[in-house]
Amino acid sequence: MTEDEFKKSTANLKKAVPLMMKNHVAATPSNYALWYTYVDNAIPKLNHELETVIESFGICPPAAGEQLYHRHVATRNETKLSDLRANIEILVNEVANSMNDTLSDTSQFSEMIDKSFRNLERVEDESMSIDEVMAVIRQLVSESRDIRHSTSFLSNQLSTAGHEISRLKSQLAEVQRDALFDSLSGLYNRRSFDNDIHTLCRSEQNFCLILVDIDHFKNYNDNYGHLFGDSVIRGLARRLQSSCRDGITAYRFGGEEFALVVPNRNLRVARQFAESLRRAVEKLSIKDRRSGKQVGNITASFGVTERQEGEFAEDLIERTDKLLYEAKQLGRNRVMPL
């Protein structure tokens, strides 16, 4: 690292850490890589998306930070996952050993060339015979073959390593995706929801929570089969996802339940948004592959709350769940509170 590069990295460090603290970001390697890239202005699209997240939430929620890291930074920075670390270490050791061998051979070759030139300089001074000159040349040719073989072996090792790194990166991306997203619905999973909701509550940021439950979901499984039930979950998830704008995030809460975090909105606005979702779900139609018919009349119930000052995440979820239960008790396909 040059002196200029060192000064630049130090300056970026001094910028990144305070921003991470301000936005309630944990000091992990992936988070530091994300914010270092941000202050370095290396990826303008990342800067724009990160600023949009902060504008919407007031902070950078863990799930949003993870998503931005994997989308923009992780392609250049391998993360520390225990199930891949061993493979990566083996790969690095193999390449390092090959490079050490090649560097050693190269050093010996350089010494041999210097010695050969010194011998050739003696041709005029000491009147070396043709046989002696040819012996020096033959040694040069022999050593050249050896070094060419060594560098060729290293080239093959590096090529193999490149393919292995690509495979590991694909495996890594899959593991990371599974850690954040629900495989059936494609939405953020419960783990992401728990991280985000606790972070938002600690930050005292104003936001609303919406819980959604598919009405009579058991009937779809009983009457049409579990694969059809899965299709209903995917269909509703797509409706929710397509409606998520301006920082609103959708999660699969569990089973046929979903959650939406609505930042910087009051209860009235969040309830209006939930009502628009309810009407959108009513229009949902899923094809039954066994009969070929479209199945409609899919509805969902909604509970909406606005976080109160000082309220813990668990209390907020419980309060929202009670409103969802009330919506079910009053006949389903409705938003509570009225």
C-alpha cells in the first residue's frame, strides 16, 4: 500500500465509523465494508440506495444493510461463513504453496542467469573453449525449461483456483440469501423482521406495523392441496411486494401471516395503505393446476398499529396481533382498527 492509499483508507475509516454509529449499524466486517464503500463513493448506485433507505427509516435497518452489501459489495469481498471458511483456506494454501514454489524457482533461475553471464564474460578474458561456452548455454536452456514448467503449473493452479472461487461465491450467495429471505414467498424472512423491528424500536424512529393473515387458508390446503396453498402464499406475497414503495418493507411472518413495516407514516396513512392492500388481495386469482380453473375470492385480514414512544418490539407485535385477531372475529377481510 502506498502512502497516498494509506492516507485515503485512514480518511475513509474516520468517515465511515461515525456514520455507522449515527445510523445504529453494528460494527461487523460486512457492515464496515458497506460503509467504507459508501464514503469512498466507489459505487454511486449504492450511495443512492443507501441514502434512500436512511431517508425512509431514519437509520439503516440490518436487513436493508445486508441486502445492499450482498447486491453491491459482496461480489468483491468474501464474508466469513464457517461452512465455507475451510474450503477457502484450503484453496488459498494450495495457491500460496504453488506461488512459493514458483518464486523459489524464479529466484534460483535469476541467480543461475547471473552466474552464466559471469561465465560468458570470461570468454574473451580467459579464452574459454567452444565446449565450455556451449556447456553454459545448455545449462541456461535446461534451467529455462524448468522455470517454464514451474510457471505453467502456477498458471494452471490459478486457473483452477478461479473456477473454485466462482463456485464458492455462488454457494456463498445462496447461503446468504437463505439467511435473509423466505424461500417460498421471496420476501424477507422472520429473522430479518425481528432484526429490523428491534433496531427501529431502539432508534425511537416513528413507524407503523401491519400484520396480514390469509383468510380461511386451511381450506385451500384441504380442498386444493398444499401445492395450491403454496401458490396462494406466493401470489399474495407478490401483491404485497409490488405495493412496497417509499421504504415500506414486506416480510413473511410465519405460515400464512405476513408483516409490513411502514416508516415515517402515522396510523391514518398506514391504515389507508392496508386498505388498498386488502382491495388488491380481493382481486387475486390463482390457477388450480389439477383442474385448470382459476380460484378467486381470496381475502386477508389486517391489523395496523403505530408504535408508541418507548414501546418495545414485543409489545408492539402483540398489540398489532390483537387487532388482527379482532379483524378475524368481526368477519375477516377487513382492516382494524376501523
